[in-house]
Amino acid sequence: MKFFLDTADLSEIEEAASWGALAGVTTNPSLYARIGGKLDDFHNHIKRICEIVDGPVSAESVAMTRDEIVRDGRELAAIAPNVVVKVPTMVEGLAATRTLADEGIPVNMTLCFSVPQAILAARAGARYISPFIGRFDDISEDGLDQLNNVVQAIANYDFTDSTVNGEQIEIIAASVRSANHVTQAALMGADIATVPFGVLKKMVQHPLTDRGLDAFMKDWEKVQNA
Ligand code: E4P
């Protein structure tokens, strides 16, 4: 499993990248709004993220028609070679994904909540598919079950004739709320988990690691004073 950071916050991205295990970043309009992002700085902001991260950076189109999504997608893809265009799973999004994929522009199909949506995304040529976990949990349904269904269904078929240059599709476990979501997604075989910085920090921690470290430090003090 690879880890992406789900944020538009440059300091979080810089910090996470410095840990050595970050493979990419996903952003969305809400995450950009959360950091006080301005419309006329959006492309520059994505460029800055692409300079920090050596891996795919998802930038979302907010257009609602296929032609506008394709236009947006081309502009976003021109920002940097590691930009991935994030497109919502809807009819216009599928049509735009086909065009962008045929032009060699990688697409991350987002807001995916079902197996049929995921299979359609795959057939439309998406490079990444993002099933959301936490938003199911928010409405008292089991997001992990839904993710498992998508992982299994996509694994049942060969989509390489639909994707650019026969690339393998990667499933991004999205809308991740906890380290346990990451554990379960990894056990299912999701290729990537995109996590908020708070979850990434929790993923590093374990109380037994803290306890063990504390004991080692105390014992080492004894060695130094012996
Ligand atoms: C995916 O790429 C989305 O940006 C993200 O995971 C959405 O998560 P949320 O449900 O916490 O907003």
C-alpha cells in the first residue's frame, strides 16, 4: 500500500514528505477552501505542491459538463507532469475521463460510492478510483464493506484494454478517518490510502512503542551512570 496525503496545506505536505514515506497528494475544493485558497492562486498552489511531492498530485475539476471538465483537465495537467486530474463520478465526468485518458492525461475518479460506479470509472479509462469510506460511516453505513466490494470487483477483471497504455488501475481508499481504516484497507488490498495529516500522525504511533522507548531511554541512562 502507498500513502497519499489528503490536504492542500503546504506545511503539512512538507512535513509529511520529509518523513520519507509519502507517495502523493490528493486535494479537493473543500480542502483548498479550508486553507483559505483563492481562485486566482489555485494553479500556482497546485504547482507548489507538485514541487514538494515526488509523486501524483490530484487536482480537482469543478466543472459540470464534459467539455468544461476536459478543458479544466488539460489546463490542470499542463501545470506539472505529476498532476492527476480529479473528476467526480457522474455521466459528464465519465465522458470527460474517456477523452482525457485518450490524451494520456491521468484521471482520479472521485466521489465513488458503489461497485457499478467504480467499474464504469475503470471502463472510462480512470487511472485511479477513489471509493470513500468515512462518508458512509457518517450516515451509519459501513464504509469499509463498501471499499472491500470495490477492491474485489475491480480485481475480478482486466481493465488494461480501457486504460492508457494498458496501465493498471489503482484503488485509493479515500475519506479515511482513522488508522484502523488504513489497517482494514491494507488487509483488503487497496493500493493506496489517502489520509489527512492527523491520521498519518496517528499511524506512526503505538502506546507499546512509547512504553518501549521510555524503558530503553531510562535503561540507557543507567548505562551512562554506571
Ligand atoms: C479524496 O481524495 C477526498 O479528497 C477525501 O478523501 C474526502 O474525504 P472527506 O470525506 O474526509 O472529506
